[in-house]
Amino acid sequence: MNKYVLLQAPKAEGDCTAPIEIIDNASAVGKGRVEERIQAGYIHIGWIESDLRVPELKAGLEYYWRQRVEEAYKLFQHIADDANSYLME
């Protein structure tokens, strides 16, 4: 089981949220990344324990968002195709 650190980037002026990074701090490199982020103003917001690797965790956490983006892209393509066929007549 892997234990990952969750760090949230500093919020920009006027933003209500900021990106969250998942970092594997089991190695010296990971611990260094966590330390660098903390010094840069990131905030520790929690831990995740999982057998999955970081890319798999990110894919799972972003699954519904990616679906919505894909649906919006398909809708846009459909509208663009309809507009192009109308203009070609």
C-alpha cells in the first residue's frame, strides 16, 4: 500500500480553489518535492493510501471531469459540422 501526500497550491487572488498535487514521498526525491512545495507556499491537505500509482489515481479523480469535457467537445464538433454543411450549400 502506497501513502501519498496531497498538497494544494497557493490560491491566486480572487480564486476560490487551487490545483492539488499528489506526491509519493516514499523516496528522498519525493520528500524533496514535498519540501520544495511547502516552501513555495503549498498547503498539506491530507493523505491517500492506495495500491494505485499516481497517474492511475489522477485518472480516477479526473474521470467525470474528462467525460464532461469529451461530451462538450463532441457537441462542439457536431455544431461545427452542421455549420460547415450549412455554409457549403
